[in-house]
Amino acid sequence: MGNKRSHFSKRFRVTVAAASLSLIAAACGSSSSSSSSGSSSSGGTTANTASAPGITATSILLGSHQPLTGPAAPGYSEIAPAAQAYFDYLNAHGGVYGRSITLKYEDDGYNPANTTQVVQKLVLQDNVFGIVGGLGTPTHQAVVNFLNTNKVPDLFVASGCDCWNQPTVHPYTYGFQPDYIIEGKVLGTYIASKYAGMKIGVLYQNDDFGGGGLTGLKQILTGGQIVSAQPYDPTTLTNGLGTQVAALQAAGAQVVVLLTIPAATALALLAMASTGFQPTLLSSSVSADPYTLGGLVSNFSKGKVGASILTGMQTLAYLPAPTDLTDPWTALFKTIHDKYDASQPFDGNTIFGMSMAYYTALAIKAAGQNPTRQSLINAMNTQAGSFTGPGLTPLGYSSTSHLGFLGAEVMQIGASGSLTSTSPIYVTNVNGPVTTHASVEAQVPANLG
């Protein structure tokens, strides 16, 4: 796998608080302890009941919308199968309070009109307990009002749009990955420290994904350092990105920030290669899983360009690297992948899907033995902010904040697709200062499952 994050194990020394550890340990297997949402039997124990839509005495049904086809499918189509693989592993070790978890995910093709149809079906016909990891900014915006009007838990949206952090408007919706404004601020802070005085160009998706990242960059990079910002439409990627790349080159950009989905990242790299444009490249966490990008570059170029084009590119990360099997979470997820998800690649999308499933299980456990939709929301507001696991930064959940991970570090892609840290871990929020932070990634509990 090449040069791994050798320093990672040195800073990966976190003592898990006893309360957090007991919560994680209890996420597997059944329990007879009482719960405010449970019902007591005549013997004094608590029995599982069909306490909410999607909940039976033995099962939990969750739903999600995913781009299994369409422009965002490369890489992202792996996320939901990886999440279900984690649930399969958890189910084989007792589930949550003895209930097995199933994630029913529907293809929306990264098309908001399709998202509306499949999410309404999941809620109104399939009666899912909640929606988990709905992917995409424009797609999920099409259903967020519907979910909140119907008081359906809408957890861990797979998008960093700041629009998910509106507790008073959307009290049932919670982000997961870093807010795009936070990502932009982290990238801007790194650029200011390492590439001071250089001309910065930006290629960004023309929605709240790209716009949020650009907003964050502009909070940090002031005084005209950004010389060109070029938007693209994800629905017209078949036209290529030659025009935007040419504009960045004409502006003299020495560093280019990519706020792009993987397909757009690959097209931009090929356009740069065709003209000899070789800026320093930095990307959002959305943009640059090495395995996914390498495949796209090869596919789009019909094999003429290989994954070596990625070498030196830098990207944000807030979860452990898939190439670092010395990391206990990566090692665990690789074991799960090999047993339950072997037909899919093992890459950053796998890590994302399994991590999301892990935190979902924690949230459901925290909601009580016989959870309701409201008890799940209460748990997110009061307990989820202290969840620890395969995440490098703190989580921002509370009754007044629905932010997920609060920062990231910068990783550089090596010649063989390895990822090596090139920055501290940066933490911030939408409006506050950017600071450095020690990793909060927790050890894998011995009795996780």
C-alpha cells in the first residue's frame, strides 16, 4: 500500500470515557436493563415491543436514498452496501437490544425528482423508522421538508450543506460529514499557512456544496488571493470541464481547490493533463478517494491515463484512511468488508458507509430499548455530541447544533494511492476561528460485537 500514516498510531492514543464505552459495548446484544421508552413485564424485565414505525420486537427498518446510477454513482454507490455490511456484522453479534437492523436503500440517480419519489415510498409505504445517510445536497434538499413535516428522523445526511444545521426549521435533520463551509475554512487555513502569496483558483459545483466550500475559503483567503472561481453543473458533465480549467490556467492559478464530485474531479484532472496545466491540487473530502478517482480517470481516458496522475494531490479527511490497516477501525472494517461486502472495493466510501452505520447503531441504542422517533431525536440532542469511534474530530450535535464532524486534516495521495497526513487536525464551526486539535478517534472496544 506504500507509505502509510506512520505518525498516526503515535497520536492515536485516546482513553474512552467509561460512559461512552458502556454505550458502545451495549450497542451489541440484548439487554434486560430498564429504559424510559420500554415496558416492564410481570417478571420485572423489559420486553421488546413494536414501539414505532419500522420497529418490531426483533427488527429495525431504516431507509436511504442513494445514487446507485447517475453522475454521482462512481464511488458513492458503494456507501449503502458498506453500511448494510456493518449492520450485518452487528446483527450477527446480537444487533441492538436483540433487534437486527436492515437498511433499505433506493436509487435516485442523483436526481431530486427521483429522490422525492423514493423517499415518500420509503416513509409512506415501507414505513421505515427513519432515513439515514441520504446522499447529495440537491437531492436531499428535495425531501428535507417532507421528512420534518412527518417527524421522521433524518440522520447523518451524506452532504456537508450548512442547510442541515437548522434545528429550529428542521429539528429532525442532522448532518454527518463536515459542513462545506467548515471544509472551506480548513482548506483556506492550510493554504494560508503553506501557500501564502500564491494565486488560488477554485473549481466548484454550482449548488450549496460548491457554494458552501467557496464561502468558507473566502472567510480565510481575503485580499484577492482567489484569482478565479469557476462553477460547473453536475448534470452537464458529459461536456467536460475544459472551459473551466482553461479559465483557471489563464488566471495564473498556482493552487487549485476542487469542490467537486469524483466524476468532476477526474474530468478536471484530465483537462489539466491535456494542456500541461500543473497547479498544486487540494480538494474537499467529497472529491478525492484515490481508488474511485483512479478508476474514473482510467475509464474516462479509455486507459490512456492511469492513477499516477493523482500523485501529490491533497484532500481533506475526517475518518481513518482505508490504506492504513494499522488503524484499528480500518482493520475492523476491512474484516467486515471481506465477509459481508467483498464484491465491492475497500476504499474511503467503504469507511464512510461503515462509520455512518456505527454511529447510527449508537444513536438507536441511546434512544432506549423500545425507541420511538422522538426518543431517537432526544438522544441525538443530548447524547450524540459525545459519541466517539472512527472519527478524527469532535461531533457537533446538541439541541442547538446539528453539525456532524467539526473539522478535518489534509492528506496527500501517494504514488500507490496511499494517504499521508500533511497537516494538523483543524477544528472550527461555521462562524468561529479555526484551531488545531488532537485526534478524538476512540479505541475499538473489545466487546464491540
